[in-house]
Amino acid sequence: MKKKVFLFLFLILTFLSLVAGCSKKENKKNTRNENRQQENSNVLQKNANQDNRYLTLTSEITELTDGLSAVKYEGDYGFDEFLIQGGASSDTEVVSYLTENVLSDAADFSFGKIPFGCSTISVTDENGSSLFGRNFDWNTCNAMIVQSTPENGYASISTVNTDFINMSGLRLSALPADIQAVICLYAPLDGMNEKGLAVSVNMIQDSDTISQNTDKPDITTTTAIRLLLDKAATTQEAVELLEQYDMHASMGYMMHLAISDRGNNSVVIEYVNNEMIVVETFVVTNFYLAKGEKNGIGTQQSHERYDILMNILTDNKTMNINKVKNALDSVSKKNFGEFESTEWSVIFNQSTGEVWYYHRENYDKSYCFSLNNK
């Protein structure tokens, strides 16, 4: 990002730290911004309620509903340079790279350490299209959908829990939209690219973590997802890419990656004793699927969700969007009497580039996007 952006961010942060209140001029500016965002939201909501209409995102962040926003970022966000300089072996190193090379050292932020649960399912519909469904289970949080078109990579759409991004002295939402988008691009938890590759990170409740240590360049969980979305067109390419890096678990937790392509080739990537293992599977929740000493370790509820989804697959040779939605609904948190919720469910049509989001278990309301609508 250009030096002007650095200066702009520095001035914004300096101003916020020196001024306790807002002047009338600032109030007018904030009012104009709020009105503009509300206008964008009204347009998006109108489009969302019309058949065969996709939400068109802009560089301005738009609030789709309380706790769910969306933005589009076009151009370079420094990811190729991130890989060239060796990647990162921790979330802290990712932040250092961003503040020193992409944003500015005035942007003081970090990635949080909070566990979460998830479920994913990979199927085909009656037309042969591949569908990938995913639930993100956590406490009430703020989520950001980011559509990106990098200069040297595949266009993609991904989702971020912005509550994982801890700012010092201000909220992430106080930063300019392009700065927020860049930070989010380095912290995705799931997504799909224009080639139909879908990926999701699912946590495993285990005392172990992942910290490979060879002479390979380093990568963290979230930057691995960014790598796959930017660079991999198939599951095989994704596996080959991950083999070229030393993996380090973001937030220090054990995790595995569910990966699927438009040919319905679906796997989970797991790490046992820092060894990467590939397991073919159409369902992933929050326990180890790899054979051996770790097999089955995870939460009891994740086994229940896995069994529910596997039974649905057994009973359905093909599944359309509605059936996938109902499957995700059947394993959403409201079914288990817990304080957590399924904060978002997303269905990727890997063959057509269509995406459907459902927020906080409201499966009657969808937000539809298309990667072909660039």
C-alpha cells in the first residue's frame, strides 16, 4: 500500500489519541458516512430479496445486518511479498509483517486466542455441481465477508471473525475500510476462490499444537487459508502447496483444514506429532479423523454432529442448496442447548461460484454473492 495510506493511517490514529470528543465538523462527517453506509445497506438488502440477484460489494464496508458486514478489496495486499520473505511462524509475526511492510507501525493490533467449533460437509447436487457447506460456531461475534481480487492470484470470498482481531486503544471498525480489509485478508477462517476451491479451519480440543520446524518457509493457519485461496485451484494443488511450508497453528490451538474442489475431491489436513496427514472425507467437525494414536480425540458433541451429517449423506445421493442448508441447520448450536451459537453458515457452489450466507441460525434469510460478479 502506498506511503500516502501510511500517512493517512498515522494521522487518523494520532488524532484519535489526542482528541477525546468530536467537533461539529466531525459529527457532520460521521453522519454523512453513516448515511452513505445505510444507503449501501438498503441497496444490498433490496437486491438480496430479489430472485437471481447477487449482492454487489464495494470498497466501502456495508453492514448487512447486526454483526455481519461485507467489503470488497481489489489490488495488491502484499501477500506474495509475505511468502517471499519467508512467511511467518506465529500470529505475532504476521502482525509484524503487516505493520512494517503493508500498513504502518501505527496500526497496533493482534490476533486473539479464542477456541471455536465448526462443521463442514461436501456434496454434489442433481446437476453434478459440487457444494461445500460450513457452520462457524462461537459466542456472539462480529463477522466480515471479504471479496478480493488480487493482482497475482485467484479472486475469492472469505469470512473473518473480527473479534479475533484485537486493537490497542480503538476498535477495528474505526480504521479506514481498506485497512480493515487488508487485515481481514490475513485472518480468514473459511472461503472459496474462483476456481471452486473451498477451505475451512476447524479446531480440535487437544493439548497439542502444530509447530513444524524444518528449513521450509513458515505459515500460520489463517495465512495458509489465504495461500490456498490465492494460489490453489484443486485439492491436490492445495495439498502440494501445504507440503512446501512449515505449519504453525494460529492462536496456539490444534486445528485441521477441510478442503474441497469443484470435482468433489474432499480431504481434511491434520497434523499429528507435527507430521502432515491427508484423509479423504466429506464431513469434518472437531475431532481427529486420521488413523492412529489421535483418532477420535475431540469433543463429544463434535462426534454427534459428525454422525448426523454422515447419516444425512448416507440417505441422500445428491443434495441441493436447500438440503445442504437443512443439514447445516440440523447441526447448528441451537440443537444442543448451549450458550454458543452458529454465528454464520455458508454454502459455496464450487461449480458456479455462487455463495449463500446465513447469519446466527436464521436460515430463512440468505445473503447471496457470486464470484463471477467481479
